[in-house]
Amino acid sequence: MQTLMDVAALQDLLSAERAGRRLVLLDVRWALGDPHGREHYLAGHLPGAVFVDLARELAGPADPGRGRHPLPALEQFRESVRSWGICNGDVVVAYDDSGNLAAARLWWMLRNAGFSDVCLLDGGLSAWRAAGHEVQSGEWRAEPGDVTLAEGAMPAIDTGQAASWGGQGLLLDARAGERYRGEIEPVDPRAGHIPGAVSAPTAANLGADGRFLSPAALRERFSSLGVRPDVATAVYCGSGVTAAHQIAALEIAGFSAALYPGSFSEWSNTASNPVVTGSAPYADGGSTL
């Protein structure tokens, strides 16, 4: 299974498609605090790319008991995936314009649904434009597909497992450092992190050009955080979106990890769940609220 594809390889695939191989391009333009993903897509996207609405198609309704972006029911997700034109045997390439921080959610969900031939366009729309390729405006609509999906193909943990994960394995917090430390919390009810979690901001997976760091650099980064093949690793973020990016980066580095889909938005909504502030994983270096 391939995690990343560069622009040159995508161009080769587009040529292969003209010779008969089906390729589906998916534009997942979304960012926290920016509700205008569709407008950005309409203004310019990869030719033939279908827009994917993260909030509507890659998440169920917000629920304090499940988080701000809970995973949708399989039936709902299957309906969305088919509306994008995906059939069994297709190659899917997902991208956004923010270093794949949003597109990785789609990557993880398709992989979790048993669809393995999906990858991320490294550098996304910016890399496509930097290579001198044209973009298309307006909306591209695909003929409905008939893909077969299941669920549970990727490892995941729930709140109960997250509570004890730091004591038995490694729990990575993919949010920005200031949110981990509890200095700010713009969207969730309490500030801080899950006890035992180690700060590992997702943004550090990327270079200045919005592309993933090399496998060697990512491996060095995660190894320094305590990731090892013999240590069970799980990842969370605010609502389970950018944590998927961390899992993709870990895979590029040669590691596997489980996702906590509800993430901190689910955890912090239950008053009995402790929250630690400060830079230490446990309350010895901060406080428990």
C-alpha cells in the first residue's frame, strides 16, 4: 500500500488512465476556522477532482459524547464514497491545500473501510501549481460508483483505552503545543491533554513546502518521541482529523499506530476524565483539572 504520491507520479497515472486505468481525484479543502472549502475548490482545483465536504461527508453530527467530528456510519460513508465515483479496483488520490492535514482524514477512512489503493498527493494543490500544471474552476461531478466497503481495517481505540494507553504504550497528542500544554483552547470545553500523552504536533511532519519530511527524517522524529516497533502507539488530536495525518506520517516512517477518533473533543466533554496542563505527560509537571 502506498501512502504518498508526488506530482510526477500522478501525471504518469493520468496518462495510464487515458489508456484505460481508472483514477479518482478527491479535493478535501477544509481547515479549522475556515468554512469556505467548497468556494476554494470552485475557484480552482485539479482537473477532474471531485469536492469532498469534510464536515458533511467525513463526519457525523457533532456530539459531546463522540466529539466534534465523529466518524459517520458505514452506510452514510458508503453513499458518499459512491457519489464520488469510486468503484472497486480504482486508484484514489486525495489532496487539499494545507499539507494534507484534511485529506489524511479521507485517506484513513478509506483505508479503514478496506479500500487500500488510496494515497495522498504530496504537497497537494500547491505542489501541482508549482509544477506548472493548470487548475480547473467550477464543479466536477462524477458518475456514481459501486465500491464495496467494510469497516475496522485500521486500528482504533476508544475513550476507555485512551485513559490507560499512556501506561501501557505511547499516546501522541497531534495538536499544537500550546493546546497540549493548556495555554489556549479555542474550541473544546477544557484546556490541556489526556494524562500520559506526549506532545507531537502534526505540523512538524511537514517541510516549509507543505510536503511530508523524508521517511528517514520522520523516523528520527518519531523515534525521539519514543515510537518503537515494540511499543503500541495511538494518536489523538482535537477531533480526529489531523491525528489521521500523524498516522500517515508514522506509516511513511515505517510505524503503525491506532487512531482515537473522538480525540480531545470527546475526552474533554466528560467531567470525570482528568485533563493535565503543562508540558509533562502526567500531572507531576502540571496540574489535573
